[in-house]
Amino acid sequence: MPLARSSVIRRDGEEIVRTPLLVPAFSSKGFPDVRAAYKIAMELLDIPILVSAYDLHHGHVPRPEDYDPMVFIDSGGYEVRRDFDVHEFAAADHAAKEWNRDLHRDLLLGWPRSEYAVPTVAVSYDHPREACAIEKQIDLALALFAELPGIITDFLVKPETPGRRYVYAKDVARVATRLRDFDIVGVTEKELGGSVLNRMAELARIREVLDAEDVRAPIHVFGSLDPLETPLYFLAGAEVFDGLTWLRYACVEGRAVSTKHYGMLTSGLGPRQSDLSVKHHALLDNVAALKQLEGAMEQFISKREVGLLGPHRDFLEQTYESLCAKLGREP
């Protein structure tokens, strides 16, 4: 401990990128103007992004086939759920359109995958009405990815029954050796537990289960791109993080604040500070903050100084110590 580390994501044996990796995400769920936000952001971004296969299929965002850094194509499961995100106070008014396994497969089959194409990570399919045992989840994912040579594979572990809320390390342990067949192993943040500390602990247990079976794939935490929480999940063993926080809020001194407050704190209330201008500058600053945090994580791997991970050193150290106590280990 800590389990924070760096590894390599490869495509057909070729190194594509090293972790840790912070990935800004886009979604139509909760963002009716996602296309406009996407257009602004694509002028600013030069780092990997995540878009939903559901949104690509329904035309909510343009296909980023010529986006050089890297593209994660998410499963679409988030967009068809009616529940709300960990970071929201209430469910958004969101009516899902048609989405199923065949549409997900067709979208991926139509995606460019040659050695000259944009490096692309495909996330295995999930749907809230199609829960099943992890063994079957793996079988279905492997069958899909067998049709997609040249794709980087990201297996998203899901709860095994419709009424089950969480993914547990003991379940992952049953199939750990089979996870060597995937480039990345993912889990959704809110499905790790009911509190930040519980999520950190379960994440650490999953990382240890994978390490015990020599599964070197990095862990991808879906839905976590928070300037305060993401470093905690990094300390617990995750390496890839995506989320929508960067679109919802503004990163200020290691915290996520409302975009409105960001505008007032950084530029006051001058006549030129339109909502659109503030949003544009917030996105720009958020991208810079993500790059800075990613660099801090890289530094931490070699120096092991928690204070490198942000301005809230005492909080990070105390929470990490709480994690160790919960796991019954020394810091």
C-alpha cells in the first residue's frame, strides 16, 4: 500500500499510452446541449475522450473518427438508465431511445480499426435489464471483441442480478484468471459501494485479487473525474478515470464548484462575462486541471508523496489512513 501504479495500454502489442489516464466524458443524459458542449470542447482537447456508443448511434454527438489522441466508446448503459448519477442531487428528465446489444455491436463493427485509425477503446455492452453472472458477461464480451481486431478492450464488470447494487472483489476472484484476456478491466464508481471509503476499500480488494492472478490490466473507474475523489481511487489502485464532472462544474483549487461561482470568483460580474464565455473559460481551465492532476499522479508513482496529488494534503492522507485501517493494513 498504496496500490497506485502505472501500466501500459497496448493495441496488438504496440504501446499506445501509459496510465494514469484522466478521460473527459460526454453524454446526452443530463446534457440536452451536449452537441454544443462537444463542439466547444473538441476545440480545446488534446487528450483521450470518452463518448457513448448510444450517443454516437443516435447522432447526439458527431463521430470523432479523426480525433488523434484516443477515443473510448462507452457501452451506452448509462444513457438508458433512469437512475441518477452519484454526483447529481436528482434524476435528470431523460427518456431513453432504443438501445440493445445488436445496435452496440453494429456501431463498433462500423468503427475504423486499422493500424492507421485513431486508437480506440471499446467497452463491453451492458444494459440495466440484462444482468447476468460475471462468467456470462465475460463470454459475451469475448465473443464481441473477437469480431473487432485492432480494438483495445475494456471489460466492464457489472452486478450479477437486477436487484444487486454492487460489484464485489469476491465475485471478481472467481473469474480473475479469465480477465487476462482484456486490456482494461472497468467498474462503475457507484457500483463499488455506498460511500467513498467503501468504494476505495472494494477497489483496493479488486486490485489485490487481480495482482494475485497476475492480471496486469489497469482498472478503469467509470464516472469518476472529480479533483478530490479521483486521487483517492488512484491511491486505492485504479489507473483510468472518466466522468462528466468537468462538464458539470469548474475545477478551482482542487475542488469542483458551480460554473456560476467559478465565473464570479475568477472574473467578477463584468458586462462581458456572459454565461457562454464563463462556460468556455471553465472548460479550458478544467482541461488544464486534468492535465495537472494526471502529471501529479505520475510524479506520485516515483516519489510516493501524497502532497503531490493536490492542495488538500491533510484530507488525502487522513482518508488514505482510514482506508488502511478499514483493510487492516499498515499505511
